[in-house]
Amino acid sequence: MAFLSAILPMVMGLTIVMATDGSECPGEGRFPDPNTCGGFMDCIAKKAGGFSVTRDHCNGFVYNATSMTCSTTPCGSRRERSVTNDFHPLSHVCESQPNRFLCANCKTLVHCVKGQALVRQCIEDFYCTDKIGFGGAVCYPDEPDECMCLRPNEFRVDPYDPQRFFSCENIGSQPESYKCPEGKEFDESSAQCVNQVGFPECVKSGTFANTQNCGEYYSCIPLRHGWLQKFFMCSGNHLFNERSKSCEDPCTLKFVCQQEGRFPDPLNTQHYFECFMEFGQMVQLRYQCPHGYMWGEESFGTGKCVEATEEYADYPFAHCDIPDGHCPETDPCLQNPCFSGVTCTFTSTAPFYTCGSCPAGYTGDGETCVGLQCPVGFAGVGGDCAPDSDLDGYPDTELGCSSKYCRKDNCINRPNSGQEDADGDGLGDACDSDADGDGFNSDSDNCPLIANPKQRDGDSDGRSDLCDNCPTVSNPSQRDVDGDQVGDACDDDLDDDGSVNTADNCPTVANSNQADADGDGLGDVCDNCPLHPNPGQEDGDQDLLGDACDSNSDSDGDGVDNNVDNCPSVANSNQLDVDGDGTGDACDADSDNDGVDDTTDNCLMIPNPGQTDSNGDGLGDACTTDFDGDKINDVDDNCIKNPNVHATDFRQLQMVALDPQSASTPPVWVVYDDGAEIHQTVNSDPALAIGDHVMIDVDFDGTFFIEDTSDDDFVGFVFGYQSNARFYVVAWKKGPQNWFNQAERGVTLKLVDSATGPGTALRDALWLTGSTPNQATLLWHDGSIGWTPNVAYRWQLHHRPNIGTIRFYLYQGTNLVMDSGNIYDDTLQGGRLGLYCFSQEEIIWSNVKYTCEDGVPQAMFDDLPQTLKDQVLNTSGISTKSTLGGLLGQDFDPQDPDFETNRSVFQGDQPSIRWVKGKSNQ
């Protein structure tokens, strides 16, 4: 222990007054002293019962019993004043928490008041420790273990101050405290005071780079006895250059091959580089001249190793090993990281390149550029826009841009977002009386989209043999579950899973393993209660969960029954669980199970334990172009954070009758444009057609077009669908009418939360413009206009359940004709989307698009109360998508589908659905 002679003894502080009477203590903790302003008592429970009391004060400032701190309020009438005239050496302890009780070391307690330190020393057998009941640090008996002697003959570092340490002679003996000289810390392994970790000892005066990490440097100043060593750190990507005695960016000198040849290494003249092209890539190799030689450049790109001169040892960063990856080895611009046509410039800081501005008509950072959106009433791409009379996403005139959405609309005055053109005559099927050009009117043609002038129909089912998927078996519906072009009526394996229909426990859903966990004869994949026997598959509320396992209990309001909810106390209607561990992502600390918590994971939905991020943009390389890992690039994905949704698709419709007891006609739904355009052709009962995608924060856009000129009833859509008794509905009435009760002209938004579900009561509540107890609540109504036949209207809806806010816009052409303003309701925390009709025929919903949107649109944000604004700024943020200039639902498909048709119609008094997949001329 001879080295202790160099150690400075610990200086004792102020004395603490101990009281023996603890009757005034209400319990253990820190409490105001009722006898003096600014006084407080530390009451510590004694093993024998009662309390020991330490009385102290806040030096003239009031003790705050709530926060358990010395406040900045002076006692009595004292004016604002300094805490103390002296700036105590331990005031640095208070820098991060200027008003708290903290431990400076094992035996020193600091009261921080306004950033200044009031120091107290703990008595024998008491040590400084942090206790919740005291609001911070307190001198406490025999705690913590880190400050006590637990083993004999050892030295221990002070847990609060690495410059201090203590020695222990025996177990339980009083620690003897010591302090290392300035600039040194105590190392328990060697029981010595050493320089700060990684810095060499001073041997001569000057300023030097830390050769282990040249981002750090130190200075050495000689003293009468030893050295004064100070430590510093460079900022950013810089290293310490001993030649210039300054922090510099080595990447400005780091060599990167730009063309073929041999070139000197500017950081070390003993080395040189050879650059050459191989397989279209620039290759860079580094070589070293023999000892005592350096690279001599004879001309640009040529040279040889020559005898070294004095400058050999005099180059920047002479004693530094520049870390791998600190600077690029090749020019990253050679990899074309920028958007097509954008200039790439090499830089010396990560990611070692910058991209210029996006081309005209595009916006972005130069690396990713997105075509500017045309405003409502126009169509096109990249700012090249023209009027779009029918709002189907195609311009009335040809544009110069290359996208299919720049081609002239083949049916200008009738929406047809699929641009189907069966005969390729340039006139869309939607307005071509003979779509297949065979001389027969489409309304009477038994194969309207395939030319068949002979109209042969061998099985007399109304479908020509040329387009009949069962030409020898009558099947007017043309149903074809597996899409193999063989109709179900003549297909012995409907779902193409290898099990014939008669032996298949899920004949319409592929399940080759035929798993049936509950033994009810229905395979798990098509069983709405896979763990509860229910061969009848009853589902009274049509929420896709069978009555046998549906408790109708939903604690978080997300529409998922508690019995099957993978996050029962956190709303997550889409039930995302990317790692398949049974815990939903919304309540899973590590959603992708890669060992990195979501709070710091740079790829939340794709496992990447290495967290590689080459360009340093905060997004891991594993998810740079495809955030959710669904194999769809984000620029083409309408839900980049949901691998189950990547395009608008209403082909899988669930049909919901809202007045099933009625004898009226059920609706007939026809689906076009791969699920983005839907027609309803008959005057029907109130009904819904619900898609299969579950959405939470959603933007839902589409075009209304009603061709019927004789009626004046309801057209609309639904969102947040959770069951046939719980959903939001937007309904538009052409004119006022008193039928079941009074329906006013205009648009209504209602919350349906029906106690009865489908039936007369719900039907009447939907007809009524106002609210109906226990059925539907009117959230908003605008009676300014009704719809007009053969006029295209564009709707836009924003729903943000997490802040309970909805907003609806309606356009006629380019004109905004309705804006609901913010509507507040948080009853339904997400659900499915769908279409709504009530007693109205010949409806077209065209160019429909839904997208998952985390951010809140600017207009919605501006109208929020401050509490919700704060919530948005702390979570999802403001969306960059423009509300008034939104893209009209275009999905940029790489190619158009070949012509084919596939129909499926349920006969009798059931609602029917037909899918049409046609050839486009775009």
C-alpha cells in the first residue's frame, strides 16, 4: 500500500444532527419539519422499532413535500437570492439534476438547489444510497453493498465516483476512503490509480492523438513532480491530426478510385493504390512499398516505389489506424444510389455521397423521388396533369409522361379505373355497346367480352361455350374458387389442395394437411372457431368469429374478441404479429424477435440483429426499400407497415344484409379493376359489401357515380366495420323523403352501435337522418347538396382511431363541395372497409384506394385541441400527404393483366357478386 502516499485523503464535510425521538415520523421517508421553514426530517426505521431522525434544512428555501426536493422558493419574504456565496467543488454533481438529493460518493450526500451543492457527510455505518421514499439520495445504515466491506483485504472503487476508492481490512470493517490524483481513475483489477481508459501515459510535453482511438487526443504539461494530463474528444467523423494539431476529417484525404491507374495514398506515403475496372465495377487495391521506401508519382496514374525522404514520417494521422468503414473504399456514386437522372456527388462524410434535386415533376431527397400528385379533378403523374372528367384516374387527353396513368381515358364520361377494352378498339368496355366487337350488343351477348358471333351454348346456362368454365355442365354463376379456369360445378377439387371435394374438410379453402383441432369436421383454416366444435359455423354478428367462441367482450374496442385478441388491452384491430409468437406487435417489445427492442430497432418488422445501416439514415439496410418485408417495394405498397396489405382489393367481399327479413331484392355486386371498382346494379334492401383487409389509421378515397335517373336514395361506404352491429357509415341521399321516418338530403356520418343488429330497428335508424337510441348515433350531417345522376364525385376520408378523429371531404370535379371538419369519436378502434347502398340501383364506386397512414394530415392537425396536437407530435407526427391534392387512387402496376373473365353469382334471393378481370388497352 505504498502508493497511498500519493493519494489525497477525503475531506470531511458538515456535521449532521441526530435526534433520538422519532415519534413525529409518520413512517420511513423524508418529511417537512413542522418547526422550521425549509427544514425536513429523514426518518429511518430502526430494527428495534421506532425511527432515527436526521434533521436538516434547505438553506433558506422551502422544502417541497410533493417532489421531495429543496424548491427554488425562498422562505418567508426573502427575495430571490443565491443559494450560497461559494461555488462548491461538488456542484458539478448537480448539473444534470439541479434540484434533487444526489450521492457524490459513498459517504457524501449533496442537496442540489438551483444547481448548487449543499454537502453533507454520512456518519459511521451510514452510506449514501438512493431511496424512492426519500425522493432521491439519503444517508442510510448499511446500504448499499457497493459501499461496504464485504470481503477482507481488498480495494473497491467508489460506485459514484471512479476517482475514489476505499480499502477494507476485514468483513464489516469501516471502509477507509482515498482519492486518485486528478485525471486518474481507480482500477480494481490492478488496485492502482490509472489514466482514463485507453490513453497513454505522458512521456513528453505536447498534444497527441490517442493511437487506440484517434477521435480522442490529450495534452501533456510538465509539473515539478509528474505531468498534468488533459483529455479531449473530436466531434463528428473527425480524427486528431498531430501535424496540424487539430481535429480534421480524414475522409477528405482518404483516397477513392475514380479512374484506372496507380496512385499514392495521401494518408501514408509508404502505400499506394491500384485502380482498375472489373465486371463493370471499380476495384481498389492497396499496396505497401518495402521498408525505407515510399511511392513516387511519375505522372498522373503512374509511379514506382523510391527511397524514402524525410516526408515519409510526416503525413496526416501518422500514428492512427483509420477504422474500417470510417471512409469508403470505393466511390459510392458508382453504385448509382440516387434517383434516375439525379446527380451523385462524392462526399467525405457518411454515407459519402449526396444526391442532387429530384427531376421536374417529382419531389423527394434525390435518392427517393416521388411523382407530384395531381389535384382532384386532374390525372397524370409527376406534375404532368390534365382534366379527368369522370375522376377515374385517367386524363381526358393524352399526356407526355410514360405511366399508364398518362394515357387518354378510353371512356371519358363514365368511370372505368380498370380501362377494360376487350376488343382493343380504343373504346373502353364501360361505354362500348359491343365490347367484344362480335356484332352482338353487350347486354344480350352470352359472352360479352369474347367475340363469339355464333353464340353457341351447349349446356344452355346463358354462357357461351367460348367463355364457359364448365361448357358441358350448366353453371350460370361460373364460380371458380381456385381460379384454375375449371368451374366449381365440374371441378372435383375446388380448392386445388390435393383432396377431392367429398373428402376435403375445407372444400373451398386450400389445406393440404386437413388439420381439424376441434374435430368438428371443418378444417382449421376455414373454421370460424377452430378450437370449439361448431359444425354449423353460426356467426350471428358476422364478425368472422363463430358464436361458439365469441364472448362479445372487447376490452380495447378494436373489434377483436378478448378470447382471441393477441393484445387484449391494446387496440390492434389488424392483429399484426410478424414474428408469429402469439403476441401482437402492438404489445410486443421486440416485434420481429431479432433481439433488438422496437424502441431502438432500425427495422421493426424484419429481423436484423446486426442493425446494419450503410447510409446512416436510421433505417436498416434490411428494410430500406421494403419496410414490412412483404416483397412489395414501399413505393408500390399502399401499406408499408402491414405485410398483409399492399394494394386496394375488394374482390373478397363479405355481403351483409342489414334487413334480412325483408322480401325486397338483395343487391348484386360486380367487381372490376382487380378489386378497385365495384358496381351495384339493382334497387335493394340496405346492405354492405365488406372487404377482407383490416385497417387502423386509414385514408379511404373513391369516386361515386350513380347512373340511375329515377330514384333518389342512399349511396355510401363504411369503415371501422367490426360486426353487422358495429361500424361507421357515410351515406348520401339525393333528396328528402319520409318513408320509415324522415331522411334529409345530403351526407350523414353515423356510428352504428346496434343493440339488435340487422333487422327493422337498424333499417329504420339508417334511414333516419338523426340519432336513434341503442342503434345509431349521428356524428355529422351536411344537407347542402344531394347527388346528381351521371356526375362524378370524389370522396376522401381520414380516420385516426388513436386520436379519435375523422374527417370527410367531397369534391365535384375540381371543386371541394363538403368538408366535415374534425369529427371526434373513439368508439371503434379500426376495422374493415366496405360499400353501402340502401334502395338505390346503378351505383359505381370507381378508382377506390385505401392506404395505411400513420401521420395526421395538416388540416386535421391544425384543428385539433392542444392536448391531441401534443399527442400527435409525440407519436405519429404530421403526414406529408396533401389532403386537397391527393393522388386519385392509382396503383402503379408494372404490367397489365391478360384478358380473362371469372364470374361467381349466388342464385335465388341471396345477394350476388361477379368479378370481371378484363383486358386494358393501356
